[in-house]
Amino acid sequence: MNKKIEKVVIIGSGPAGFTAALYAARANLNPLLFEGIPPNISGGQLMTTSKVENFPGFPQGISGSELMALFRKQALRFGTKIKSNNIIKVDLLKDPFVIFSNNEKIKTHSLIVATGASAKLLGLKKESELIKSGGGISACATCDGPFYENLHVGVVGGGDAAVHEAIFLTKFASKVTIINRSSILKSSKIMIQKAKNNSKINWKLNSIVDEILTKRVDPLNREILCGVRLKNIQNNKFKKLNLDGLFIAIGHQPNTAMFKNQLKLDNKSYLVTEKRGSKTSVNGVFACGDVKDSIYRQAITAAGSGCVAAIDAEKYLKNKEL
């Protein structure tokens, strides 16, 4: 075990984690950030976004990977220590806390959890590749909806998130088709009625996406989505649906497995924090970003909550005269 006791350890390297590191470093807390190793790569979900156009300060847009490289560079500039290791478990019952990485144990007086959440995907061939390349598949309508002006897009899912995204996408798309495996949607009645009242929204119920269809486009011979093959689960018949974009809205899974039975989670497994801050159910442990946010899930809100977590951690350490 490393005998040194860190003032603050940060787990996670998306906008929340790096912003927390930036603020903690500028407060002379000498933060240690674990950014992960594949598949937990540095940068979080933004690493799968080809272009970010809604982050302030980049009027021409910027790729997700470039943006996160700048986050990382700025955190390093002020003295953040970064380790490319995964955290495999934590012991928050001890004082100081003990953090277990792939190859060492770390003691820390405070902990900032910024492990994020992962979008649930369909598990189909080419799905992940097209998300990463910006080839027509996305898990975030707010992020990518404006790219589909006057185009036909599909939304997979039947819950509130899916119906909300479908309604949002009608601001840009000429047509939105909701694809759901059942004829019964889990969304609230009021959301369903809003969707039914929207002339741009169409429905493909009792259907699942069986295959993703692509085409090659010039000048880079890039592979992009051109449609999907749907399977009707009632009669097992297949039908092609031409699409310019496909949004997966079947939910997110917060990355909180290692904190189960140590930190309070809500019924969706998101970390519970006090209303306006980042304090969790354990004193000295703070949470920020998508690991605690099931509503907004934006880079800018994650970054803001990272700032809050660092300030809360600084106050905690000051009160303990650390």
C-alpha cells in the first residue's frame, strides 16, 4: 500500500472529474485522478461524440475527444496527478478511505466520485462504431438533434426519455419514428398524448431493430446509417425502414456498482446527494456528473457539478484541518 494519504482522490475523467480536478488543484489540494484504462477510457461519454456544438466557448464546435484532451491538459497544468488505472473497489468504512486500483491501494481523506453513466445500447453490429464516428447513431438527442435538420430519424424506446427525445427531435427532423418492442409504452399518458398530437411523429410498435443498414459516402468513403431492418415480434416478419439517423433511448446505467452497500443509491442506482450540493451519505465522499444526474446528462451540467464537488471537498478538508 502507498503509505501517503492523499487529500482528495477523484474517480472518473469526464467533464465532471476533470473540472473537479481543476478546482481542487487550484485550491492546492494536490488531487489524484484515476482516468481508467480501456474500456474505461479517459474522457467519458464525450469520447463517443464526433462533434460537440453546445459547449460554451467553441462557436465552431469541437470533437468530443479534442474537448476532453483540453480538459485533461488544463487539469494537468495546475498540478493534478493522473493515473491511467481502473478502480476496482473502495472501502468507505475506514478513515481514511481506501481505494483499490489494478495494482495498488491508495488512502485518501476525501473522495470525489465522477464515474458517470453508460447509455444502454441495442448490442447490434456496427452500432458502437457508428456512434463513435458520428455515422448516424446517437444516444443523446439534445447533443445531436440539430444535425438532422429536415431529415427522417428513428427513436428506439417506449419510456418517458424516448418519447421526450422524439418530441424534442421534431424541432429539427422532418419526421420522427418511434420504434418500440411492445404496443404498450411505459411513458406517462401525458407524454404519449403529446407525441400522438404531433404530426411529425410516427409509430412502429411491436417491433425491434434487427439490423443496422449502412452505406458508403464520398469523399472519405465513410460508412453511415441509411436505415434499419425491423422485426415484427408478433408475426416475425421483417421490414426495411429508411432513416437518416437513429437515437437509442432505452436508458442509462450509472456506474455505481462498486459503491453498492456503501453509499446511498436511488431506485435507479444513481448516487444520492443533498439537494443543492455534492455530499453523499458518507461524510467526505462527494459525487458529481452523470453518476448522480438522471435528468440533464450534459457536459456543461457535469462540469458545473464537478466544480461544486471540489468546493465541497475543500470545505470538508478545511473543517477537518487537513
